[in-house]
Amino acid sequence: MKRRVLLQLGIPLLILCALFLLLAYPADRTLRPQPLLEVSVILRETDASLWTNARQGMEQAAMDLDVELRFLTPAQNNDAAQQAELLEREASGGAQAAVLVAADRAVLAQTVAGLSGKLPVVSLETDMTHDGAVCFVGTDNQALGRSLGEAVLHGVEKGGTVVLLDSAPGDNAVTQRLAEAQSVLEAAGRTVAICRPEGDETIAQALESILAQTDAGAVAAFEASALETAAQVRTGESALLLYGMGATAEVAAGLEQGKIAATAAQNEFAAGYLAVAAAVESIRNTDGAQSQTLPFFMVRRENMYDPDYQKLLFPVTQ
């Protein structure tokens, strides 16, 4: 009798518990994997390997945040018009957000603004928040340019000539840094010569030409790829000092070998990670994501193995 009562009470209770679990945790929620978020990354160089450290950060963020990344490059370096086409294509093709390394802010502004509300765009390296980007991730480019200019002052006496590499003509981070460095140098009595490739001329060819025509005491580059090129050109020219921006393996080797006097380094892995994280936030949160200005540090041969700087030059990922 007692067992019968227990069964009469227990079976309805079990049924109620099962119904509660089914309502609280629908089958499609527990059995079906959630779809990956789709984020497109549009670089400004044809060679994506130039962004190795940043790309590693992006890929780590993609793993952590369930994101499918699509890396896109223009057919020619710094082709802003094609970047605009890629943005529009990705918006039409189902991408939910984009990370953009802008080649020319002026050329891309209308496209980015037109995609507002349709495709959230996170600007990496060049700030495009005033042109419709949901947020910016990168360094203070003007401050970085000033710091490089001040570093060069210590290596070139008053009246000396400094060559500045304009490796990415257009309204972007590279030209912002160059303009600030030029202002600092000219205000302190140094002569500035701008090296800008013309036509099909490479950066290396343009630099070799201008060095043959000027008695330069230093060269300054404002992106990692240009700094790497300049280090190769100046090999064997012991009197010429080289300054720049970047934290790649080639830049670290240049510092160690004495080819590079100083580099403004940022945590590129973190920049890539935060850019993708911001893209995810802009998808999930209608208020968008917060811009993040990252610090940079002037690294020289004598301090490159300090623990903090080692993390920048030799990033280790798990």
C-alpha cells in the first residue's frame, strides 16, 4: 500500500520535472551548436604575412569568441578604392562585421558611413570613428610620430638631413605619423627629405635613389614593412641611423644586429585580438564597442631584452 502511494505521487512529480527541463532547455538549444559569427578582415597590403602578430591575435580571439574570420587583401598595396569594393561585397555576402586597416580614410569615408547600421566596421591602425566606424583600435598616431621625431633628434645634429619614408601615401596612420615627425624635426632645425615611390618604383628603389642624392644622417619609417625594407637597403652603411615603427621578427633582428637604432613598438597581438573582440561586441550590442588606444614603447638595442619589451618583440601565444 505504501509503495503504491509513493508511485502515485512520484510518477506525476517526475513528469512535471521532465516538462520543466524541456521548457527551460529546448532541444534545439542544447543539441544544435551555435552558428559562428562571421567577421571579415580587410588589410591594406597584398601580403597578409606583414600582419603576422596581429593576425595571430585575431585568430586567438576567433577561437575564444566563436568567430569565423575571412582575411581579404587588395590586388595592389594601399588600394583604398578596392578596399571600398571589398567592404560592400562583404556586407552583401553575409558578413556580420568587418575589421578595416584603411589605406586612405578620405576614399573610404563614404563607403564606411553608408554601411552604418548594416555592417559594423572596426577601424584598426587608422581612426575612422568620425567617418562611421563603430570604434577604433590602435595607437595614438600623432604621439607616435612625435616620439619618433624626438628620437631622431638625438642621432642627427642640427642642420643635418633626415629622410622620412612615405610608404603609404593617402590619409592614413602612416602619413599622420610622418607629418608629426616632420614637424618636430623641422622645428628643431633638421632638414627633412620625403622619400615617396613614384609609379612602379619600389620603396627600396626610391630609398636607394634619395640616399644617393642626399647626405642623410638618418632614415625614419612609419610602418613595419617599410622599416624592414630600409634595414635591408642600409646594410653596410654604418654612418646612417635607422628609426621606425614595428615589432616584427625582422625588426627585432635588425635591433639586435645594430641595423635599427630604435623602433616604436606596440603589442600587435593585443591589437588584433581587441579588434576582433570589438567586432563581436558590435554584433551583439546595439550600442557598439568602445575605442581602445594602445600604448607604444621606444625600444633600442640596449633595452630590447627587458621583460616588458621582450613581450612586444617576441610574443608567445598559447
